[in-house]
Amino acid sequence: MNHKPLGQTGIAIPEIGLGTWGYHGGAEPLRAGLDAGALLIDTAESYGSELVVGEAIEGRRDRVFVATKVSRNHLRRTEVLAAADESLRRLRTDWIDLYQVHEPNAAAPLEETLGAMEDLVDAGKVRFIGVPNFSVPELERARNSMRKYPIVSNQVRYNLADRSIEGGLLAYCQAHEITVIAYSPLGRELQRLHDCDPRNVLAEVAGEVGKSVSQIVLNWCVSHEGVVAIPKGNSIEHVLENCGASGWRLPAEQFRKLDEGILFHRRTEFNSALRRLLPAGATPFLKQCVRRLPPSLRRRLD
Ligand SMILES: NC(=O)c1ccc[n+]([C@@H]2O[C@H](COP(=O)([O-])OP(=O)(O)OC[C@H]3O[C@@H](n4cnc5c(N)ncnc54)[C@H](OP(=O)(O)O)[C@@H]3O)[C@@H](O)[C@H]2O)c1
């Protein structure tokens, strides 16, 4: 398993970790992933997976890097402190390695949220602070509001079909040594990436390199400087296959084929901002509608 630096912290984390959104596989697949070197687990208070993560890391807590998130409706100071304690209880640990704001929320001042997180570092309950889904202006604001500790990571969607972060965010993170933690690196389901592959490049490259399609997709992702990925697999088979995406690199020719052959989109900042304004209840309904569209249209709206 290859490792990448975590921000400017001086520590390194595995380039393939274990995502747990919608996770229902029990402790065994997570333990198999940890045994295979994916010693980075991503969870969140809203995922409902902190309990099983706590079970999976029992007996090996010191060797696992645990990342969790405070929800967007818990971003006031007292709420952050209480949410962290609840996460610690569910994870059955004394510290969170990476505590992340799940999503910005205009209703709570960012400075207040991050100030509370810095207090959690001082209290020894959190080691490092990160953000997910922050744009460049939001990252600038976050970095400027930190009093003592740096923002070490930004967790954002990145895969062969959604390359929105290449519009400026990836370069910004690389320039400022903020680790990009790529979520949905398999496209949230592999079929979505096949939908963007009219010439069957994925299968072609997999055959040429002697790896599986999921390994090709993940390796493309972590081949980018400063990027680690956290695929979610519900079975031991999927988790181990995903761990096999590290320890080697796609040859330049196959990398180029993927870059040129897979149809991708880049969400604009405007599109992302518009999505955040949608009421929470509208998102599942809209996702259902998008799912019914033909692949070519779905790709553009997803
Ligand atoms: N910060 C955020 O806002 C945010 C948002 C979304 C996700 N995340 C994080 O990122 C993690 C990963 O993203 P994600 O769960 O959206 O999607 P993902 O990892 O891109 O894809 C998960 C899907 O891929 C399948 N899969 C996994 N390994 C496979 C393999 N080797 N072969 C074929 N299919 C495979 C899984 O099936 P099975 O389940 O059947 O194994 C599941 O359907 C999440 O779990 C979460 O920790 C964060």
C-alpha cells in the first residue's frame, strides 16, 4: 500500500482507505481492509457507521487513522463539542484522527465551527482538522480563520467521470499542501463509469495492465499528486480488490487512454452553489428523477 503525506503534518496516510457511507457489511470487510493496509477509515456522525467502525478498529486503534465528520446541522460551538463526544463514544476511542466539517452551512459562522474544532485539538480529542466539499473561496476563508492549526485535507468527489476539481480546486490544494480525499472514486457505482465509456476503454486498459476495472479506476484517481481515495465496499471481496489498486502505477499510455476515452464533466462553482441551496428533502427526489434518464443525459446532470 502506497502512502501520501497528510497536508503538512509530517505524517502519511494510505492512498486507499475505506469509505463507509451506506455501509452494511459488518466489521469483517473493514477488518480485511485494515489487514491489507487500508489503515484509513472514513465515517461521519450522519452515516450511522461509527459503531461498526468502532468494532472494526478494536484491538488495533493505534494503527488506524480514523476520519469522521460533524454534520451541517451541528456547527455551532456547543453542538460541535457535543457531536465530537458522541462520535468518540460510538467509535469507542479517545481521539479522532481527522475531524471534518461535513458541509458548510451559512447558518453557522465558519470561524465559530473551526474555533470549536481547534479547542478539540487542544483537548486531545482530535488530531487534525479537515473539511469536505469546500470550494477555493471557502478554503481560503477557512484557512484564514484558523488560529493555531492548519486545514490538512479537503474531501471532495473525484473520479474518472466527475473531474470538477480539476477546474482549479485540485491545483489549489496541491499548491497549499492540502490533501485531497477523493470520495465516490468508483463513481458511487461502477456502472456510472461504464455509462461514460462508449468505447470500452476501461475493459481495454484493464486487460492491458492485468488489473480489474475497479483497480484501474482507483489507480487513475490516486495517480494524481496529493490525492488519496476512500472507496466503499460492502464485501471482503470488493474491499480487497480495491486495496489492490495501490502499490503500482498506470503506464503513461494507459493513463492517456483513460483521460481521452472516458467522457467526463466538470461542475461549475455556480452548479455546486445551486445544489447547496436545494432543500435537503428535494435531493433524493431529484436523484430518483435523474436515475430514470438515459445515460448520456444522466451523466451531465448527476
Ligand atoms: N464528504 C462527502 O460529502 C461524501 C459524499 C459521498 C461519499 N463520501 C465518502 O466516500 C466514500 C465512497 O464513496 P461512495 O460510497 O459514494 O461511492 P464509491 O466508493 O465510489 O462506490 C461504492 C459502490 O461501488 C461498489 N464497489 C466497491 N468496490 C467494488 C469493486 N471492487 N467492484 C465493483 N463494485 C465495487 C460498491 O458496491 P458494494 O457496496 O456492493 O460493495 C458500491 O456500490 C463513502 O462511503 C463515504 O465514506 C463522502
